[in-house]
Amino acid sequence: ETGVTQTPRHLVMGMTNKKSLKCEQHLGHNAMYWYKQSAKKPLELMFVYNFKEQTENNSVPSRFSPECPNSSHLFLHLHTLQPEDSALYLCASSISGGGPDTQYFGPGTRLTVL
Amino acid sequence: AQSVTQLDSQVPVFEEAPVELRCNYSSSVSVYLFWYVQYPNQGLQLLLKYLSGSTLVESINGFEAEFNKSQTSFHLRKPSVHISDTAEYFCAVIPLTGGGNKLTFGTGTQLKVEL
């Protein structure tokens, strides 16, 4: 596999469920990101990891819990979500070297919260 | 802080016609500028970027964008579109200093190419 992959591609969950989104990058990058894409709104940066350390939490509610066990994998653990959390969740990766990094995106997970 | 405005949410155009997708930004510091494209059911792909040098940048599939510092714009153009260009286009910026790797995106413009 090449590039950035995300699983699952679609997820439907109830408000009391616990689920996880997975992202894997095969590009040798050291920075990974979670974005939320809602209709008619700009992409919202949620979390940033550099060299496995979280460097950005953009005021994201605690019902979203990220995990980055290594530079190639990123998870987003979900629990007690709300219907307004329904969106496309995009993972991205880049080389973190202090410059203007080109971010490479995965195809996203379409999440529906009932 | 930075903000990006894409005034047109949808742009319908006939095949082989020219198109311009507008992008304006606001920032208290200088920025790098990007255009990303999102085809249906896919993630975002980098289309082109301006970092420095010539203000006119081109992509491999015929798109070009010109950085205009005085007008704080980075409009995307193509002289003749193809049906396969149908997608959503996002303009984004990163500040030259202090921004790390945090992209600020616009709301996107849906380009629909019709026969």
C-alpha cells in the first residue's frame, strides 16, 4: 500500500457506542493530523502529532481521543458522540522540518452518529 | 491568525470553457499558499503551491494560480476545463513564521463541468 490509508471508510454508530478510526501512512513522514470536514464549513484541524508527540489540540471535546503509537499510525477513539459530530474525518501526514510541509491526505472516514 | 475566503461555493462551467476560482486571504504575516483538490469519495490532493519566487505557479494538469500580494489573492485558473476536473477545490495558507504546519482552509468551491 502507498500513501495514506484510513479505515473504516464508513462508520455508523449510536451515541453510546465506542469506536476507533485508524490511519496509516506509508510515506516515511513524521507528522500526522486529524481534520474534521463538515458540509459548508472549512476543514477543521483537530490534532497534530510530531514525532509521536501531540503538539496541537484545537479545543477538541474530550469525547474524541487521539493516539499515535508510532510515526506511521494514528488513531481517533470515539465515545459518547453527538449527532453534530457526523462528518468526514480526514487524516493527513507530512514531513515536519519547520518549513511549509505539503500534507498528504487519506480518503477519509464518513462518520454518521445516530 | 489567518483566514481564507472562497467567495464562490459552486461554479458551473461547460467543457472546454475557461474557469477562475477565487481565493482571498487575511493574515498579519506573510504566508505560503496552497490549492488542494478533492475528487468525489477521495481525500484532498495538493494541486499547486506558492512558496517564493515567481508569483505564477502551475500544476501538471493545466491549472495555474497567481499570487497577488497587494490584493491578498491566489486565484486558480484553467483556460480550458475537462469533465474530469469536476471536483471540490480548497485554498489554504500557512504563515511563514510561527505557523508550524497548521493549514488554514477556505470553505471550498465545487467546480462542476458540464458537457
